[in-house]
Amino acid sequence: MKKDMAKEQYEDSKALAESDLKAEKRASARERKARLAADIKAGAKANIGN
């Protein structure tokens, strides 16, 4: 009985950790895209000025 509960808790914590990791990867991908877009806009403005 205790063994089943411990296994269940382990599975739950493992699932939470995996979902946290996926969320972190998505957030960092969004940040990279936002930085890239900002760099492109800055480059476009610099080219217009020349």
C-alpha cells in the first residue's frame, strides 16, 4: 500500500517536472523570437537611415 502511494507520488512529481521543463523551453523560444524580431526591426531602421 505504501509502495503504491510512493510510486504514485514519484510519477506525479516526475510529470510536473517534465511539464515545467517544457514550459521553460517554450518561454525561452518565445524570448529568442522576440529578441530576433527586435534585432530585425533595429536593423531595418538602421538601413532606412543610411
